[in-house]
Amino acid sequence: QPIFRADYKPPAYLIDTVHLTFSLNEDVTHVTSRLALKPNYAENGAAPPLLLNGRDDVKLVGLKVAGQAVPESGYEVTPKSLTLLSPPAGPFELEVVTAIKPQDNSLLEGLYKSGGNYCTQCEAEGFRGITYFLDRPDVMARYTTRIEADAGKYPVLLSNGNLKEEGQLEGSRHYAVWEDPFPKPCYLFALVAGALVKKEDTYTTGSGKTVTLRIYTQPANISQVDFAMVSLKKSMKWDEDVYGLEYDLDLFNIVAVDDFNMGAMENKSLNIFNSRLVLADPDSSTDGDYARIEGVVGHEYFHNWTGNRVTCRDWFQLTLKEGLTVFRDQGFSADMNSAPVKRIEDVALLRASQFSEDAGPMAHPIRPDSYIKMDNFYTVTVYEKGSEIIRLYHTLLGPQGFRKGMDLYFQRHDGQAVTCDDFLAAMADANGEDLSGVGRWYSQAGTPTLTVSTAYDAAKKSFTISTHQVTPPTNGQPDKLPVLIPLKVGLLGPDGQDLPLHLEGKGDLGASTVLRCDAEHNSFTFTDVAVEPVPSLLRGFSAPVKLVVQGQTDDHLRLMFAHDSDPFNRWEAGQRLYMKLLLQLYGAAAGAASSVPLADCCAAAGGVPGELVAAFRAVLEDGKLDGSFKAMAMRLPSMAEIVDRIDEADPVLVWQVRHYVYQQLAQQLRPQLEAAIKANDVPPGTPYEFNAQQCARRVLRNMSESILGSLESPEIQEQLLRRFREATNMTDRMAALTVLCDTDTPGREQALQEFYAANKDKPLVLLKWLAVQASCALPGNIAKVRALMGHPAFTITTPNCCYSLFLGFARSVNFHAADGSGYEFIGDSVIKMDKINHQVASRIAGAFTTFKQYDKERQAMMVAQLRRIAAVEGLSENVFEIVTKSLQQV
Ligand code: ARG
Ligand code: ZN
């Protein structure tokens, strides 16, 4: 029952206005919806039946056309729809009354309860869980929403737009009426009702309008919203400065809820957030949490223009708003913090999770061609790879050209529901450029490999860069065509400094230039190159490809690691050196008899060579480098990235080899790591602040501590326990706990107990406590993780708890235990969760989609779990899609 992009047809009816009345009650909630419908079918044509989307837990209790009840023969109801069989010709009014039970809605789609309060989540297709409706984004209407509820229990009543009216009703009830002047698709509708408290602030726009900003939480949490408020104001300012976009209403609300499937939702003027992305204080939140909050507050705010004012025609176009808005939030975070480090983090995430998605059974282009359940396509491909494709325009056109394209996009499409092609056309037309080469990125899945070879002609003093691109076949797409790959390059001289670039026929280009690789083979010749240079390729990760550089030596990489003026490539050179070593050691260990201890295999294969230790040390001791950059440069490639480079990998061995390299670095650089820890201690008494300087100190210190922790010496363990106890903020406390948790010492249990005792009333902090135990690498940890499901800290109906425990575990090496116990546990969890929450269940099921990357024994065990899940009666469409698409690849 897949839906295809190629089948898109405009709706037969449109809706001008929607009048909703919610009567919220503990037993049954009634929703009355009055729609002003108008024909969108051919003029003079007969009125076709009106098909409205619904859900099986929505009960129809009334249906009127133009004020007259529709007789039973006039409509048809199925578990998923309501069809009005013969609508009147011309515009007409339809009234639909439904009965729903938000208190029983554990899907967390539509209207549901969280922490005793009502809230909604309608993207992508949750509105049909509230009332029968044309639940598709190209139907945009103006909404008026009346909410009636008990005044004692639900003093706060919120919806989109402006508050028009409020007052008392008979009994203890009250009401509020909200009106949103901007037409919107129903996925942007929101309602909140509850005993919430707020913090209020204002922001004055560049044109002088004062906007009231409110953040609502449960009473106990209101002291934790200041950081989110500051982030919101920074976002508003940034969008004006960089894109010339101002906020368009007088009120902007954010509400934090504990039970939420995703991160947050950009409902018009009433953003609803997972509380872990709003609430922060130094004692509960890490630097990483602060950074994510800033980024997501920005993301949802930026959607007001890229998503809400201009929305998607259909869900296949999701990357139109998500890829673009991720690109915008990345730019915001880069400007607020360290731009190079932000870029490195984003690329690391892309490689660790998107590349494997692109190589697996769920591979899809950033604009998918079909889906069974749209929720399964809120993916790293649509979001993060989508953002990389937006970045291509930016790289090709430059910031000013990109801005011209954005301006034209809004000029043409404000108030419309449009497509990715419309975006491309705006970028192209605004700049008079042919960007059709970018277009292919929207339709092809898979990560291209770009292979580069170079040739230096000493006599002619010319240097030629030749490229060859291949996109591998993916699920349903056997043949691929070349895409446009902007290749940003520089040439390094023997001292590691940039050489001035001269390209045949192009004159002087400065230190970096962008080459357009748009064919299977391309070649570019630089002239006036005095000495053979070392090419610095794909600077800033200028395209989401796998780069293979022929003839790239360790000497080249070390030169770049020490000197490349492009910070991304400087980091990248280090990663390539580590990766080469890791693969070599893995090969040696995999080839040896299992009786030989791993350390001996690795030592026999050369261990960690002195040159690498020296390069690592040089970074650590470089007085000019930023601490957070150093910490990134000291990090070995992730498990996922290493596994991606090995055919049928043994994940346990990969983990051991990676651990071995950290141990060697710790052994050989212990004094330097200890010195880095000392030098970066924040002086006692300094109050915690989330700022670049403090974050850099903490991350470098904690990274050094974690590398030393791999030594598992009692002395270091003791020091860690002390650090854990003396930590004055959650960043340092969690860093120490994470290392302790991976070591089998009494300090481990002590630290975990103390942490729990200190935080047992803080659900968000307990998520960290669950996650750190779930992802622990100690052999046999599975028993503890299973036991945690019965712990009071774990609530199975709260997605955050499931993500911490199940996804935390699925990321750990114990997921891959040779006896299959980890796979069985996750299989059990998917089956159990699917009865409660389909979206959460399908995300957990995603852990099995990488099965092809592992050795035959593990493949067989993962496939066995997929089959076991597939055999479950009454599986949700969400899980069904993941599981069947995976099994098709067996
Ligand atoms: N639009 C939201 C955001 O990215 C995410 C909504 C996710 N909804 C879903 N059903 N998966 O900001
Ligand atoms: Zn988004």
C-alpha cells in the first residue's frame, strides 16, 4: 500500500476557513469542525465525492452540509476515511463532529495528554486523529479555534495565532478563542491546555514591532527556560540579519512537554517542544544539551518562513522545508559558536548515520519517490543530506547569490505550498545560472564516491586534478547518472601554506576555488605551480560524497593535519590517518587465530606508529588551536564510520581495535594528557557559562580524561570518581560518569547510585542515567539493561525513556553480542513498543536495517529478529515498512 510521488494530483476541494470547537473532557472530548469548502475540480464538472482522512480511534458523531444533517445513505465511513458521497455543487459548509479520547492516545499523534495536560502533534498526518479532514499540506486554510475545558485543571488554553476572546462558562469551565490570520496546512495546527506557568519576554523587530515571547512549562520547571528564551531572541535577530526575515505576529509561544515523539514542532506561533530541548540549567544539562537547545529553538523558529509561510505541496517534498531549515539552523549555530567545529560535528553525524542509511534497505533520495508511512521518512537523509544539498547552492552561488535566490523564493511563493523544483528554479532564476546538475541530487539515493587523481608536470609547471564519480546502485535504483559535485580545493606548498591558484583561462583565484565536477570524468589544470603541491580536496566538505584520493600518502596527510588553512580538512587529515591505522589493525586482528590476544596481533602489525603519536601530540600541545577543535581532532572515527569501510565487519572486533588505539595513545601520551587536564580545569568558583571559552576547556579536559580512562588503572579510576563527585556542572559530571560506567570497578556502582540519589526527581537527568548504562560496553551488560525496564526511572510510554534505553543499547557493542542476546532484546522491545507507539517502535526497529554491514553469523541473527517481528499479528504500518523493506534485501 505504498503512495507514490508520481501519483500527485491537486485536491478536488479546497478549504477557505476552519472553525474548530474543542470540548475537552476527562472521558470523551468532542471536536466540532466547520469547514468552508470550495471546488477545485474542473469548472462545470460534476462535484466528485469528498474524501476526508480519518483514523480508527476517531468516532463520527455528527455530519451536516449547509446546516442540514446528512442521512446515513449520504456518506461512508471506513477505519481511515469519511466520504461525503454527493457534495453540493459550488462552495458549501460542512460540519463534522467527532468524539476522541486523548487520555488513551499513546501514539502521541493528534491530540493527547502529557503530564496531565493536553497537547497536539499533527505533522505529518496527525490531524486526522482529531477530526475527519483533507489532511494534506496543499490544503491551506485560515483557522479559528475555540477551546472549552475545566478552568481549575486547565487554566491555560492555547492555539495558533491571536487570542480573540476568553471567558467563563457555566460550572467550573472556561473557554478561549484563538484566530490565526495566516492560511496554513492542518499539520501546523496546535492546541495546548493545562496547568502551565510561563516566562515572558519581548523582542523588538528591526521594523520596530514588539513581539511578546512566552515559554510555558509545568510549574516545577519554569526556572529552566532562560537559556531557551535567549536562544529564541538570538534566532529572531539572526534571521533578520542574515535573511532579512522578520516575525509576522505579535505573539510567539513555546510549550515544553515531556511526552513527545520527536524533538520539536514548528506549529504556527505555538511551537511545541520535547522538554529536553527547552529546559536547561548547569546542574542538569551538558554543554551538548545547551548547544542542541540553541540549535533546535532556532530550527523551529526559522520554520516560520521556511516551512510555514512557504510550505510543502506534498510530503515527498519534505526536504524543501527540512533540508533548508537544517541548513539555516546550522548557519545560526555556526555564527553563535565555533563555525569550524560546528561543521566538523555536522559532517561526523552525516557520515556516522546518513551514509549507512544510504547504503541500506531504507535508502531513499532526499525527495523520496514512495512511502508506506510518512513518519518513516523524517530521516537523516531528508534532514541532514537535504541540508548538504542546500549547501551546494550556497557553495556554487556564494552567500550573496544564495540570498538573492532566497529572496526570489519568498517573493514568488509566500503563502503557497510548493515543490523542491520551485526552490531550485528560484535559485537558478535569481542568479541566471543553470543549476540542473543540482536537481539530480533530489532524485538519486546513495552516496557518490568521488575518486581524484593528480598529475604534476614539472616542465609546464602545471598540476592537473582528474575526477571520476560513481553513485552506487540502491534499492530500486540500479543505474545512476552523474551529479553536480562542487569540489572546493586548495594547493599546499611544501611548508603547508596555500599556493596562489591559477586555473587555465580563469586568472588568479586566491587560495581556494570551487571546481564543478558534473560528469563521470572531469579534469582541471592549474598553471604556474612552481613545485609539486599537496592537494587539499573537498574543503569544508563541499559535497556529501566519499572522497578517494589516489596517491595520498601519510606524509601528505600529516602535512595537512599540521597546516591546512581549511579547518575542516585539517581535521579530516587526522581522521584519514586514524582510519588507515584502524583498518590495518582490524585486518591484522581479523586474520589472526582467535587464541592470539588482540594487543599481540596489533603489536605484531606495528601497533600505533610513532609518527601518529607525534602528530596527535602536536595537536594537543599546539598553543594556537582552539580547545574544542583539538578535542574533535583527538576523536577516533566512530564505530559506524569504521564499519562502513569494512565488508561484513565483526563489530566487537572493531570496538576492541578502536579501544586498543585509545589505550596506546593514553599510554604513550599520559603526561601530555594529564597536563591538558590540568591546564583546562576551570578555576574553582567560576560560575558555569555556556560560552565558547568555557566549553572548549571542558571538552578538551573531558576528552583527555576519557582517553586516559581507557587505561583502566585503579589510580585513574579513583581520580575519575573524585572528579565525578567534585564536578560543579553536569557536563563534567556526565563525562566522568560515562568513563566510569565502562569500567568494571566498585567506583562504577557507587557513582551510578550517587547520581541516581541526587537526581531521582529530575526525569530529564534520569534519561542520561538510563542512557549511560544502556550504552555501556561491559560484557554481559544486557542483564542490567533488561532490569532497568522495571526501574521507576523508566516509563515505557515516554519516548525519551525508550530512546535512552533501547536506542542507547542499540548503539552499544553489546547489541552485537555474539550470542544474539542483544538482538533478541531489541526484537522484544520493538514488538512490545509497537502496541504502544508506532513511531517509537519503528525507530527502534531501525537498529536492524544495517544488518548487511556485519558478518554472516550476525546477519543471520538480525534477519531472524526481523522475521520474528514481521510475523507479529497487527503490526503497525510504520514497523511493517521498515521490516519488509529490510527483508527484501536478504
Ligand atoms: N517538523 C518537525 C521538525 O523538524 C518534526 C516533526 C516530526 N514529525 C513526525 N511525525 N516525524 O522540526
Ligand atoms: Zn524541522
